[in-house]
Amino acid sequence: MGQIIQNKYSMRKRFEPQLKIGQRPIEETPIAKKNRDGLTHLVLALRTLYSNAEYLNKVTNILEDSIISGKKKTGRMGMNLWEIFVLSQVRLCSNMSYDQLHNTANFNSQIRQLMGVELEWGFERIEFSYQSVIDNVSLLDDQTVRKLNDVIVEFGQREVFKKKEEEALRLKTDSFVVESDVHFPTDYNLLWDCCRKALDVVTYFSDKYPGRLEGWRKIKNWRRLLKNQMRLLGKTCASGGANKEKRKSSQAANYIRVARMLENKLTSGYGQFPIGDSIDLAQMIALEEYLKLMVKHIDLVERRLVKGEIIPHHEKMFSIFETYTEWITKGKQRPNVELGKNLSVTTDHYHLIVDYRIMENQTDSQMLLKIADHVLLHHKVQSWSFDRGFWNAENKAVLSLYVPKVVMAKKGNLSMPEKEEEKQPDTIKLKNRHSAVESNIHALETRGLDRCPDKGYDHFKRYIGLGVCAYNLCCIGRALMAAQKRALKKAA
């Protein structure tokens, strides 16, 4: 396979180069030739990547610099870099939970052989604990995954699709929403979230230090009272009938009164919580944050339901847990509202995703030049198509300086020159081909990018990047399998 440079940092290996008794080489991982499942395509792509010394070195260099750079050469031997890479791709390829990934890592013989841990006989069987799987896959970050995706795209274009150096790409760009794992937000159920999480912190201290917290014997009653008030307010808002506004205002006032009582109790007793270790300190920091959010949502509920104000959009929150969540309305009939982040993807004529970007309260037209700066720096582009959301006269003018053919549907009425441009055969051809990006987006959503189950914005970004990598590898694997079928047919 060629010479592979082993890591120079710590005891964690790139992969296990020495075969054990009863172990088959990773390059001989069996592939079902007539299986159209995405996992089969992924295994074929990863097996081919592993067999290519140049690109295997590139992948492991990136993982090594990110995961084990600067670590000491002491401790137990951790999961090697190739195993981490394989498991991270398998999870997103099949849209697995960590429980399913744990089961796959221990009992799917094909994936285990691809990882290099499957033994047909001989030594003691290697198994991974549930927490080990989570901890190792979580070592990857957004920047690392972006570098990995660039290597995967380069590998696919040059080694699989045989792209020539001077060949220009035909690109398509569109955006869709990746939802965060949150419930539908209202100001009164977010206030309940703040209260219950604050009570969870109090419960933590009362369980850890029994008898040292005074005045908190009735935590369950507080929880029950607040939840009942929240539910009564929700039913009042959802129902009809006479004097609805008056009843809604009265019920909101009752809910606010109980929430303020809890806020005052927590604030006055803030100094009685004992801090014995770093975990206690983290809990106190969390309690302080929940108290701030509680005050904020008490104010929002009072202003909207008692005083009748219209709350400006920039003051609203859509989750106290996933605070990055945006309220996105894209003008669709179903779903009319999505909670998450907009993601733009740019695909080439091989259907590989060469660029992806998470939008931070930005529109498609605001993102276009940033996308172009990155893409044009790394790729030669022949044509580029967009939908109407990316339209901007300045965007099109600037992009046309660097791309021979830019297809961008205009908002509003067309001028005569624009109508003539729309009738050109190459414009019609590219507009018809642009719909292929919708198929690419659907494939991404089936790989887990419909809704992100991971907690925290850093993990949200990593999850999206891994989904893009898994999609590209499946695309490469599908092309490899088609080439194998053509070769067999030709030989027959």
C-alpha cells in the first residue's frame, strides 16, 4: 500500500499496521455488489480511500494535528484515528443515534473489519464501551471536519471521477434549514423551562448536601404549581370563548406571580448553596444563567399577555438550551416555520459538495459573495447557477467577472436584455440542471441533516460537517460501484 508515516505525538496510533492472528486486511473488507444501501457505498469509498496511501496520509495528518497534537506520550492506548474517522462517517451515513452506533461498532462484522478490529479467530475480541464511542467521535471539531471534506472532494474528483487539472466545474448553489433539537417555543413554556432547570439545580444541591439547604422541602410542590400554571395559560391561549383576552391576562398574571415568588426565593437564598468542588461551581454558574433567563421571560410574558405589547423579533429567544436557534420562514406552505439554521450547499457536476456554510441570521443574497470568495480561491468554475433567493444585481455583476456563465433567477420583472438571456440554450440547459441540487439536499437530509440531535452550537456545526463528508463519500462509493459493474459487464 506504500509507506505510511506513523504519528509522532502520542500513544494513539493512526491505525493498526500489524495484522493479528485471525484478522483480514482492511483492503479486503467484503462489499455486496448488488446492494444499493448508502452504507455499502460508504464502506466501498472508505476502503478505496484506505488503499490510497497519499490520501490516507492526508486524512490521518489532519486528524493527528487536531486530536493528538501536543498530547503527552503517556496513558492507555486510545482508539486509533482511522477507527474514529470510520465511526464518525458511519453514524451520519445511516443517521444513527449513539446507541445504534455503539451496537454497530461491536456487532457489525463489515464495519468492524473496515475499522481493523474484527477477528475471525485467535486473540480476545475487541469491544468498545458506549462512552468510549461518544468521547472519541466527539474529538472532531468543525475546522477539522472542513479540512477532511476538502480532502474527500479532492480524492473524489481526481481519483474516482478522473477530473483533469484544467477542467472547470459546473456549480449549483441552494440553501435549506437544518433544524435544532428543540420544542416549539412560546414565551410561557420557555419560562417554565427556566424554572424547572433552576429547580433541578436546587435538587442537585439538596441531594448532595442533605440537611444543609433550608426552606426547600417542597421542591416538588414548586414544580407542580409552576407546571399547572403554565398548562392553564396554554389552554387559555389556545381556546376560544367570551372574554378570552381578559381570561388570558388574568391567567398570565397568576403564572407571573408564582414565577416571581420562585425568582425571589432563589435570589435571596443564593449564598446558602455550598460549593465543595468544580461540579458545584458549574451548577452555580448554570443557576445564575437560568435566573437571568427567568427574569427575561417573566418580562416577556408580562409585556405580551398582560400589557398587550408586540415583542420585537430581536428580543425573542427560541430555546434556552440551543440558544443559536433561529425562527426561519422561507415562504413554504409546509412547514411554514422551521427552527434551526440555514445551510447553503454548493455542488459540482459530479454531485460532490465543494462548499457548505451555516448562515448567521443572513439571507441567501448576503452569503453569495462569501461563498464565491472561498470557492473561486480553490476551484476553476465554468458555470454557476442559483435560485431566486440569491438574486442581487451587484452579486451577479461581481460574480460574472470571474465565472463565464452565471445563471441567477431575478426577482421581479425582466428587462428586454434579461429576457433574451433567459431564452439562450445554455441558460435553459443550466436552469434545468439546477434542480439536481434539490436531490442533493434530499440526500443530505436522509443522512441526518434534517434535524441535529447533538447539543451545543459547536457540536451542531460538527454534525453538519460530518453529514456533508458522509454524503460525499457515499457519492464516491456509488460512482466506484457503477464503475465496477461496467467493468464486469464489459468483461462478460
